[in-house]
Amino acid sequence: MNRALQLVLIAAIVVSGCGGGARISHNEIRKQVAELGTSTLIPEAINVRRIVSQSGNRLIAETTVELAFQFERDTATSPWHVSSVRLGDQNWVSVEELLAAVNESRQKATATALRKLDAGVAAFRQRNGNPPSAATITALGDALHPQYMADLVVTDAWGHPIELASPGPNFRFRSLGPDGRRDTPDDLLFP
């Protein structure tokens, strides 16, 4: 799973605090991306497309990383399907392993989002004496953001709307998880 997680990290790269100078070269970006975690990518497998935004202490580098896809089919007449992915000069990672790593990352991001909603409700309740009056996640987001919750949270990391499993006064939040269906084992509930 470690290699698959590297794929996820590199796909979502944001380079910050790089070097001491005001600017960073494409070669330095390639070098730092290649050295992420325990990666042994060769910098030539990384193409810096452009530097999107730059300030004194932060920049975003849009990159592409060379990927190879291995296809298989069950019989000579059955359809082809992607079975493995290789990042740069790394080992092959099965599609199942890659998807598991992506879903694990999204599950963590969604859990964080649900905690932010809960903290926003708590801050609202502390300031006003009662929880916000909201029957939908959109109404709750409107009541909480930006005064009680810095980030507007209305969808999970899969892009599905977060649901109010129990509306106020004791809110409970539900993510439908990767399958997007209610009441399945991959649902996330908080608290």
C-alpha cells in the first residue's frame, strides 16, 4: 500500500517552503517531488508544467508524473481492463491497491470535514446558547460559515453531499462513502 499512497501524494503535490530563495527552479521542483517519502523516482519522470501561484513563502507547481498502465484480459476474446499502474520507474501497483489508498485518503479527509462541522455547531451553540436551526447541510453550512467554521463543508471527499443523519439539537453527520449509497458499510457517521 505504501507505493499506492506515494501515487496519491504525488498526484496532489503542493510544494511549500522550498529552499531559501524567492524563486524555485523547475529542476529543484522535480528533485523535491522525486524525493517525497521513500520514493526513488528519477526526476526525468516528472514534468513541471507551470508554477501557478507564487508568493514569498508558498508556490503551487503543476506537474505531470509519468505513469504506465498494464492491461489484462481473461481470455483472447474478453475485453481488456487496467490491472496495474506504475509510477515513473517504480514497481507495479494493482488497481485495487491504488483505489484502496485513494479511498483511505478520502476517508481521512471526510472524517476531518465531519469533525469541522461538529466543531462549528459547538462554537455556534457556545456563542448563542442553542444549536443552529437547520434541516439541510446547505442551511447548516450557511449558518456556520465563515463565523463558526473557516472552511465551508457541505460535501465529502468523494463529492457527495454530507447528510444530516440527525438534525439539531444533537446533530449527527453522515457521509455516504465511496459508493454514494446510504446505509452501506462504507458510510461514515459523526459523532
